[in-house]
Amino acid sequence: MKRRIVMSMLAGATLLASTLLGAAPAQSADVPAEFGTDWHDPVTAAPPIEKPSGRSCQVTLAEAQFRDFTPYRGAYVPPKGCGDRWSKVVLRLDGKVKGRQYDRLGYLHVGGVEILRTSTPEPSPDGIAWSVEKDVTRYSDTFRHEQDVEMLIGNVVDDTYTGVIDVKVTLTFYAGRPAAAPDRVLTLGEGSTLTTPRNSERIVAEVYATGSGGGCDEFWYLAVPDKAPYSCQADGGPYREVQITVDGQLAGIAAPFPHVWTGGWSNPFLWYVVPGPRAFDVKPIEYDLTPFAGLLNDGRPHRVDVSVVGVPEGQSGWSAPVDVLVWQDAKSDRVTGKLTVHKAGDLANSSTYTAGSPERVDTDAGHRLTVAGYVDTSHGRVTTTVNRSLANTSKHMWTDGENTDTLDATWTDDESVTVDGRGPSRTTATHRTYTMDGSITIGTDDRLRTVLSLGDRAVVAESAGGRRTVRSRLDDTVSGDASWTLNVPRDQRHAVGTTSERYRLYGSGGCYDRTLTAVQGVLTEDRSGC
């Protein structure tokens, strides 16, 4: 593929976790022969946020138009009339934009805590509107106090890129029996330090890790070793791993999700109506740091760092803000403990270049980490053991000039967290699989075609005393095929494209299954059923 085209399509991505609200079922409509000047508002097949019945209160967090890189700054005041403990808190972002604009990325902070990270759709000339919802109940501790608010969706508006991004964000608080949210929500202090309450008995770090901001690491999964003749190079190839350390000691590893933003793979015509998985729902990576609680609870600040393995030295392009969720022992002023096991395997990373036609890079990489520790609480000694295992395989092939460029890649991230203490041993095992299988070809007639399939899958099993109690399976797959003509005026691109998404979630909690299909910007299928 011609990298200059990819760079121009992706350069707008500068970044925000959430669910894009579903539109009404597709109405019968004639499908045009090609894309016109308007198309259906963006929609994903993900399930809507369930909301409790009964009394609720709403607060506006931000209302702004983003034209440049100036953040919106405001103030948050807790709601009146719904108490200060809630059964659920739901964030909603309503956005609209029209004209011409790249995909943009942004964040929303309340009291310094990142509660939202999302990307934006690319607009039609006539304009689009979209809405995103997210369950933010876990940040309830932050919402109980007056806070500063900061939001930014970095944007460029000029004679060419005319789209002003207009957004409103609200929080809705639902009264009722309080949810089991963390007692404290912390951010890192000066010098990336963390000081936890001395009675912390469970500690979880959230990292909103995204390759973004333009440049090669916005599509890091296509990077090749330096000796390969390709426009995006990294000495170690495409393997990326997000690591978190405590006082310099490796505390957690994770595979980053291979996001494809709405201008990605040289073809916005794939994503105008149905975006790729998580494009509007940037989920944080979670690291259970409870084995380190005995160290962190000593009342002193400890350095917590996040880094991305594989990024060339001195190269920017990754954002990795950290929130820390803490559960406290209400019956103890001090919880002591100790890290008892720390086994980090060697990081394996083989990225082999084979010259020829096509050129080829094969990657096989992975890493393992086991940590365990105990805390002595008012209800006895509790030991937490975390095992995590990562793997990545990919086959990347391209021809001279990158006029044909293909990638077939799989990432797995297996994690188990076992808690031993009062009562039977409890284990939560999660098997995550991300897939990307696609190609870009540019013909002699300057016709660019992208065929791509993306998968976001996870199996979660919970057990107590060796007996399974809960099991769920997620399978979110988006596939598309779109073409357009390069180097001509916009009205001569003759763009066509079909994109489908099927989102399935089933297990102990029931079943959800929804399929969407869009053709030339018209939503032709919106079907649900299990």
C-alpha cells in the first residue's frame, strides 16, 4: 500500500471507553450505486447500557465545540436529590459534525481521573450525529466531590477540514442500593508516584493505552524490522506489549488492542456507518496489583510506570494514562502484607524478514508473568495470585511500492486471578483473542480496495472451590470490503463499500446477538435474536 495515503487517512487520530448507542432498526431504502454526500449516522451492534428504574438525577459535565487543540475546562458539582451512593452512574456523549474532517481522539477527566476515551466518526458533507454511553459507576468516589473537568478532542479546522466537533456530555445518577464500587479512585502524582491508603486490601490499575497521534505507531501492527524495505520500521518488528512496573519491578503485562480508527486502512468508506471494534469504546487494560499491596501500603509514595515494548527509542505515538481503583478494609487502619512470588519469563520476540516478491515478515512473540502476595486483613489473610500469558503471531506481505499490502495477525492475552482467604478459593480466568486479517491493493487504474476482518473475542470463567459459577463468551466481528479511486476530485471517487458487524454475548447471564450491515452508507440490516 502507498504509505502516504495511509498516513493522510490516519493523521487525524490525536484520543477517549463506551458503547455507541444503536440506531433505530433499518428502514427499507434504495441502496445507491455508490456513496453520495450523506449517509446513515454511525451505529454499532454492542448492547445498550442497562439502566435501573426509579429516581435519577442528571448533571452536565461538558458542552463544547472543538475546533483546535484547546481543552474545555469546567467544574463538576455532585447531583442533589439522589444521595451520594448510587446503584449506577451512566455517562452519555452526544456529538455532531458535518463537512470534511478526519477521525479525532479525545479524553475526559474529572478531578484528574480519566473516565472516558473515545474516537470520533468521519462526517458526511450534510452532517452526522452519534451518541456514546458508558457505565462509569466504578468512579463513584470521584463523583462524590466537587471536581475540575477537562475534556479535549484535538481538531484542525481550516478551509479544507471544515468539521467542527460539537459535543455534550452528561452523567445520570440512579438512586437505589449502592453498587459495589471501589472505595477510592486515585491518579498518579508528580513523578508518576502512587500513595495508597494504608488499609488497602485490593488494588487495580486501569491503563487507557492507545497507539495514536499520527506516525507509524498509530498502525503499529504493520511495523517491520529496520532491514525490510517498508515505510514503517521498528527494529523489533510489530510486537507491542504494555507493561506496568512498581518501583522498577515488573508488575503486569498485557497485549494492547489493535484499534482501527474510522479513517484506518486507507479507507474511511469502510467505517462511515459501522466502525471497527472499540473504535468508539476504548477499554482500559486492567492490572491487578493486589500482590503488591503490602509494599504499597507503607504510607510512602511508590513509583508506578507504564511503558510500551517495541516502540522505537525517541518515537512518540502512545498514550497511556493511569487510574488506580482501591478497595479498603473498613475495619482496619493498616493492612500489611508481602509479595511472595515474582516469576517473569523471558520476552520472546522473533520477527523474520524474507526478501522476495512479495516481501514478507513473520512474527512470533510472547511473554509470561506470575506474581503472588498476601495481605493480612480484619477478616484474615488473603492471598492473590495473578498469572498472565501473552502471544502474538502475524504474517505481513507486500509488493514493491506497497501497492499490495496484506496482514494476518492474532493476539492472545490469557489471565487468571486466584484469591485464597476466608471461604473457598475463587478464580477468574479470562482468555482474550484479537484478530486482524486484511489487504489493501492499488490497481493500475488507481483504484484502491480494502478487504478487512477484525475480531474482538473473550471467554471469562469464574469458579469457587474448583466449581464453575459464571461463564460468558464475547464475539464481536466486523468485516468489510470498500473501494475508491485515488488522485481525482472527491465527486469522482466512485466509492462503494459494504461493512457488517455481528456482536454476540452469551453465557450464564443470557444471550445477546445483533447483526448490522451497511451498503454505500445505507443501513440495510439491523437484526437481533438468539
